Amino acid sequence: MTRIKCFYISLLFLGIGLQQSYSQTYKFRTSGFSVLEKNEKGKWGKWSDLSLVNISVTLDTDKNRIVVYSRNIQLYNILTYQPESESETDLVYSFICKDNDGVDCTVSIITRKKQENRKQLYITYSDHVIVYNIFTM
């Protein structure tokens, strides 16, 4: 009986260890951001000038969320992990999310392969897009 208990306890700890190994937290810093908005006619305008900003961003796959630690903390709860997509120029990881106000958006981490693997975080809503230049910590 003791041997069976040890076996099941070992399986339990193995299962917990494997579960934790698949969830990760990714930490980034921003170096700047820009905003694109639709005008009153529903057409996309121009990107705003790049503003320098140094804030933390966390992608936590265990808690299914992305947090941008700006003055007003931006919390994006991940509803769906989109399949990775890759082109000749970009590697894209996208997430369908709800923000702190319950509004749907898409958050994407894009690696620009032909720009020395520069990373950007896009937060896309129906009427505006926020982009942060990011780098891995």
C-alpha cells in the first residue's frame, strides 16, 4: 500500500511540475509609443509622433493576461491565443483580449525580421491602434 501511495504522490508532483513548465511570464520594456486613430469619416489617419516612454510590459501565460504598466495600468485578459503567423518580414503572436473596461481588442507582439528583429506591441481596437516599441528584459 505504501508503494502505491508513493507512486501516486510522485505522479501528482510530476503533473504539477509539467503544468508549471508550460506557463511562462515574459517581461518587456518599452522605448516609445505611437497612436493611430480613425477620423470622423471612419478612415485611418496618420500615426502620431513617436513619444519616448520607458515602462514595463508583462505577458503572463499562466494568468492569461498582458499588463502594460503605464500611468493608468492597462490590463488585457487573454481570451484566445491565435496561431503564430510568419512571413518573410514578420513573426506575429496575437491574442484576442478584453481590456480593463471590457472592450474587445487584439494584442499582437510582432518581431520585424528585416529590422534587426525589432519587437513591437500592437493593441488594436476598432477605432484606434496603439503601438509600443519593446525589447525583452
